Amino acid sequence: MSTSTQSRRPLAIAGLTYFGSVLIVGLPLMYAVYVFFVDTAILFNLNLGAAFLWQILLLAAAFLIGISVSGKVAERVLKKLS
């Protein structure tokens, strides 16, 4: 068995970076995307506000967009730190 001698970034720094990027980038972006989706639905008179399933689908789409963007931001920050 061989042991790897590569330097690895500590788990605490990576965790804090991902958590910070979700709080700073992900959640505000998720809120903005959700508001955009709802306002677009209202603009086109789709009446999605009454359907609970549509609200969950819009929230899930906004969540996925926010988390994916915050993950990319965290990766770039970690690359600059290393």
C-alpha cells in the first residue's frame, strides 16, 4: 500500500467555504429566481399561486439553481486558496 503525500485541504476550510457560499450566494439567488418564476407566472396569468404542487416545483427549481451556482463559487474560492 502506498500513502499519498499530496497536501489536501482541511475539511473545516472546505466546509466553511461551501456553507458561506450557500449563505452569501445561494440563498439570495434562490430567492431572486423564485420571485422571477412567480412574477413570470403572474405576468402570463398562469394562476400558479393556487396550486401547491406548482409552488413546490418552482421552489425546487430555484433551489437547484441556487445550490449549483453556490457550489461553483465555492470551488473557485477553494482553487484560489490552494
